[in-house]
Amino acid sequence: MLALKSLSHELSLHLDRMMMINEMEMQRDFMESEFRVMASTMNEGLVLRDKNLKISYANPAYCKLVGYSKEDLVSSGSGFLGV
């Protein structure tokens, strides 16, 4: 009987962790969505670079500022294109 209670308790803890992880993932997805909307509509130029300094994202305002398309900036080997 004690083993069954222990197993039930462990299962309950595991389910609680799974629910917490699921909620955190939903919050992360929501925040990413909000960031994407904000970044794509803001008037200021925004560029994100990876650890090798290659451009991974450029918003429309940044593209207008430097005169390159987002695709050109992201696909460039160095990520700089003279900017």
C-alpha cells in the first residue's frame, strides 16, 4: 500500500511538472509572437545577429535604413553587406 501511495505521489508530481512546462511553453510562444509584431511594426531599425555576428533578423525599418531586403541581409555570408 505504501508503494502505491508513493507511486501515486510521484505520478502527481510528474503531471504537475508537465503542466508547468506546457504553460511555460505557451507563455514563451505568446511572448515570441508579441515580439515579432512589435519588431516588425516599430519605426526604429532592429537587427538581430547570431553568435557569429551573422544577421538572423532585420525588421522593415532597418531594411529601409540600409537599403537592403531582409532576405539579402539574412542570406549574406558575413551578415554585414557594408553596414
